Amino acid sequence: MPRTPTAEIALREDGIVLTRIAVGVQQSLADARLNLAATVEACGQKKRPLLVDISRCEPLEPEVRHYYTGKILVDSFLALALVVEATPFGLMMGNIYLRVARPGVPTRLFPTEAGALAWLRPFLGE
């Protein structure tokens, strides 16, 4: 499983790319660049669904959020599922993030990885 200083990235057997951001991490723009590059590399030259577990990391600075939802996301992935802290506050913050960021691929928030994976599986057929 590829690692960066702030994340673990894996291409699952089902074809979904999974990126887990480390516990308690405050990501810089440099971290975001490394994480996204490693995640794209895990795709193996194919657009794939992406699951990112941000449930235990620190909130992102605006420039980091912007980078994560930019052109590289649209060019490299079919859909994005974000696993967020399963509290009303975590879900509220995630929904605010999505309204502001407006990723260019289908995107949803989930309190569990299982729910996120179930939502992403239909995108594998595209």
C-alpha cells in the first residue's frame, strides 16, 4: 500500500481507490499534492471511483480544499465518496464543504466506509 507522510493509498481488488488520511493530521498544500499524486498513480492510467476517509483528520485550509477538488480530481476519477466524522457536526461541516467546493464529479458524504463503497460500486461499470 503506497504511503505519503499523511495518507495511505490503495487500489482495492474491486477497482475502487481508497485514500485514508492519517489521524489528527493537518494537511498542507504540499501534503495535498503528494496525496493526490499518489492516489492518481494508484489508478493505473484508468479513471476510477475514489473513496477518501477524512473522518479523523483535522479540517482543511481553503487552499488545500480547493486543490483536492480541482482539475486533477475531474480528470482522474469517476466519483468521490468522502467518509466523514459520523456526528451531526461532522456531516454538517462536510455538506458545507461540498456546497463551497462543488467537485466536478458525483460526490457524496458517508458516515461509514461500507455505505461509501456501496454507493461507488455502480461507477465501476462506466
